[in-house]
Amino acid sequence: MPGPRLPHLETLAIHAGQSPDPTTGARAVPIYQSASFVFPDTETAASLFNLERAGHVYSRISNPTLAVLEERMAALEGAPAAIATASGQAALHLAIATLMGAGSHIVASSALYGGSHNILSYTLPRFGITTTFVDGRNLDAWRAAIRPNTRLLFGETVGNPGLDVLNVPAVAEIAHAAGLPLMVDATLTTPMLSRPIGQGADIVLHSATKFLSGHGVVIGGVLIDGGTFDWRLSNKFPTLTEPYAGFHNMVMAEESSVAAFALRARREGLRDFGATMAPMTAFQILQGLETLHVRMPRHVENARKIVAYLATHKAVAKVIYPELETHPDHALSKQLLPDGAGAVLSFEVNGGRAAGKTFIEKLGLFSHLANIGDAKSLVIHPASTTHFRMDADALKAAGIAEGTIRLSIGLEHADDLIEDLSRALAAAAKVAAT
Amino acid sequence: MNFLVEQQPAYAYTGGKPFDAAKPSIVFIHGAANDHSVWTFQARYFAHHGFNALAVDLPGHGRTFADAKTTIAAYSDWIVNLLDNGGIVKATMVGHSMGTLIALDAAARYPARVDKLGLLGTSVPMPVADALLDAAKHRPSEAFDMLNLWGHAPQMRIGASSIPGTSLTMSYRRLLERSRPGVLAKDLAACRAFSPGESTLESITAPTLILSGTRDMMTPPKASAAVANAITGARLVSLEMVGHAMMQEAPGRVVDELAAFLKP
């Protein structure tokens, strides 16, 4: 008989962080739609505020429904702690605001979600935090971009929409050699396809809006502290290693040996910036998580069929998916993403912008909208929507052409999706021929 | 804050309050390959309730960079030296797992320095399986897994944690990974080798509280009960559904029991 072991990911996705409600016996996670929680007495109230006791005070800081989601995501990522946020963007901001202040610098892959590119390029410089974007595949470029004031390296497991695969172990090594943490956005892969902390990343974030919830009904994010980075040894992060006057001179890295980052993010970031997730949202994401291990393989299976179809279609100039041998990260994808490179892919339709417009408008099953990671298949033209603020050079650096179309493959029958694509490609081909 | 112990810097977490030897002192002593952070809730509580709380990092652990000791007696000598250098005449000693052996040894050999004893998850002797010791020496990652699984009540492999947003098993795994190479094997060997004289437990006069988790697989309830039977006047409290990592699994219940015990 095998010895005791931690449960498999599939079991954690359904159960981690929850036991049946002790008061009512409710088996599903209750939605604690309450702003505050009653103190049994003044003594306990003071102890809760001062972190002498564990518990919930006010839902901006913590909430029992969110706590289930947070513990479940921590378990799935193999991490000590997680924080649910109002959106993926809120998770990104919370991470940066926790680690650094004005005068700091970030090195990021240029292959980023457009929203992440916006905050790093345009918004954070106004607060004194600048970013150097590098070709994520060029390890020398990562190294060269690090400055004395750099505080973070950042990339996506699979960079949307160019589908660049981040070499997490190699970039982590570069970060750690410089005494810096690596943060990875793992939205496109989820813990079912990639667990970046085990590959060397220190912080992971997700837009839970996408595959984690999986049904396109909520906006949410999760920030995960891998507990792997030694803030004291690095000596570059006073927010974690020096007394914090905003919380009775608490030194986060002394208070928590393995989750100082999450401690500060919750006690300062959620308290002060307040980008907290709503309990109902956490409940809906938990519903999604319970089937994540079933959905992701089906997403990947469908995506592979669509890729195979598009790759041989005459109306298609190019298909971008890491599992294709033509993709620059093909080998890396096999190494780091053996269970699949996700269900988002890009392709270029012949005939440029006009053919692309016709293609999108002729689709029936695919929904034209700005999202990914839904049970429904989705389509968008990044150059005119998600990445419209990027200039031509930035678009090129992110692997986006004028005619690039991004698909997020859902859970419909693949044959029906292919039939839909076939009709739209035929119409696009007519436009291209004129 | 840092102290000087045996001529080398030694770290102790003071629970968010300044060190004050004029107050009644409590020394919290962690287990094998752990550090002060396992006591965060308890140290903070007592530091803010009239006590001088010191959750130490034993040598070779956490922020105390002196070499780890190889015997329980050497650790208890180190604790007493910490009291000497901190100007503390007498302290309550609260230990967990290996820390209980250190506290017991200190109480037996330095009775004038130990006010009260709190033993959380104890066993005398403290057997360590050959498989665990061998893994700790040669395959530490495997040993960390064993300690993590046996160190929590079975239901904690799923949760739910009482600490919002925290996975207790993943936190503990990461804490063990942070221990310095070889320290776990040294600590486990010290636990296994600890062999108090027959009269050691019987000789202890300090008022003693023993907390035992009913689902503790590392130091099972019957082992804690045997220690309670051997120490005159010792009080045994069972924590239902709690495993070995009781300070994290049931932080509030541990605080409540210690507070009742230490009430002046």
C-alpha cells in the first residue's frame, strides 16, 4: 500500500480549501455576502486586528468565500498563499505596488497581454515605475536590461497573442542571479498545463476571468506567493524586510518566513487600494475550478484539431501555435507544456485587413469579443482591439500583424467549429481574390 | 531582534513588541528544521498581553546562522545562555515537537530557570523512523514530504485552513525547503538520541501543560499522555481533529489553552 501523499491536482481543484460548512452542513461553498464579521468580544476584536488570531474582520481584507478560492489556488499552484483580486489587472497592480515604489524598474517580455502592456508602458511611469520590454526569447536581452533599480522580471507562460512560450527556468535563473524575483502570468495555461513555481517562478498571477472560471461570466484575478524568494537575502525589498509604520512596524519577512509578500499585499495592498474580489465572483470561479481538469484537456484537444485544419487551409497564410513545428518555441513548448500549449491560437488570413474583417463577420458559432478562456469559442482582431494602443513597432515586437486573428477555442464539438471556420474562410478568400 | 548567544548572533521574534526582561518571559522553541515563524500567532498574542515573548530561531535555523547543534542538551544549554545574556532569570518554556525535548531538558537540568512548561506535541523518547532519518540524510525532499504529510491532520491535505488565503501544507513544505542542508537530519538524530534518565520526567517540578492533537501522527496522543502521566501534576489537553502542526492548524485554540495556563 502506498504511503500518505498529497492529493492529485484533480482532487485539489474540487476540494482544496473547503470542508462542509460546520454550522449548516452545506456541501457547496457558501457565499458569505457580508461586508463584516461580528466579534464575539472586544478582546477578540483587538486580537484579530493585531494578527494575534486568525479570522475575518472586513471583506476588503478577507472573506470566507474568497478564502476557499485563495487556498484552492495556492494548493493548485503549490504555493503557501494566494490573494483573490477584483481582476487580473488588479492582481498585477497589487504585486507591483507591494514590491516597489517610485524609482523602481521592471524588465518584462514584450509578448504581453495588451492590458498589462498599458499599465507598464503608460500608467506606472506616471508613478515613477518604468519598464524595459525585451524579446522574451532573448535571454541575453533579459540580462542586459537589468539595472540597479530593477525589482522584478515579468512574463507570461504563453504570451498572448503571439503565443511566445516563456522559458521560465532560464529567466528565473537570470532573475535569481540578480537577486530579483520572477513573476509569471499563467492565465493561458492554468495549473492544469503549467505550474510555474515548480519551474522557478516566485510569484504567479492569473486573470481568473479566463479559463479558471471558464464561462465568461465574471471578472477576477488571483495573485500567488510561491514562497520561494528570500527577500532578506536579496536586500532590495524594504517593503518586506524593514519595519512598516502602517502596521505597527511589522517586518513582513520576520512575521512570515514563507509568505511575506502575500502578507504585505493583503495587509497593505487590499487594505489601501481595495481591489477586492466580490464573494459571488469567488463562488463562480470556484464552480469553474471544479471542472478545470476536465475542461482544459478538452480545450487543448479542440485547439489542436483547429490548428491542424487551419495549417493546411489555402486561405490561411500562417498559423501560430507553440505545438506547431514552425513555431519558434516548439521545443520549449514540448519541454515546459507537455500537456498542451493552451487553447488560444493566432493565424493570418490571406488578403490583409479587409479579408480579416469579412472572416470575422461571417463567423456564426465563434463570438467576436474581447475575451479568452470561455466555454464558447471566441475571435478577435488584436491590432484593432486589444492591442490598438500599441504602435507598429510594438505590435511587431508582440508578434501581431495587421491581419492577425486570435481564436480562443471553446468546448463545442470540433467539427462544428471547423464548419464555421470553413464558411468564414471561404468568404474571406473571395475578398482576397478581388 | 538579535541577541548574542555563545558569542554568536541569535535571532528571536518578539511578537511585535520590544524586548522587555522586566515582564514575565516566554521562550517559544520550534521543532526540527523549523523556525520562529511557526509561533507567529502565539508570540504576537502573548507579547500584546503582558509577556516578554521570544520565539527563537535555534542555531542553524532561520536567522540564527551559528551551526546547528547535534544534541538536545546542547540546544537547551544554548537556550539558557540566551536567558543569561538577555538578563532573564526565569522563563516559561513552550516547545513544539523537538522543542518540547529542549524545554524538558532545560527544566530538568536548570530547574531554577524554568517557570512553567508548555509541551505541544511531545513524546519521550521521541522515536524517528529509520526511513525518515535516512531520507533526511540522503533525500531531503522525500523527508520533507514525509514530515509534511505526517505533520498535519489528514484532513489538512485538503484544508480548510483557519488562516485566510493560506495553504498550510504548502507553507510547511516551503519552510522545510528553506532549512539549511543537513539540519533536518541533525535535528532528527538529536531527537532520536535524546534519552533522559529514568528520573528526568519525574524530577520536573515546573507546572506543565501538554497539548496533544487527536490526529497527531508524529507524536501520537498516547505518547503525549505518557509524558503527562510521568510529570507530577501535568495537565493534558486534547485538541480534537488537530494534527502535529497545531500552532497553524488551530492557532486560536492553542492561544486559548496557553493563555488559561499562563494566567497569573
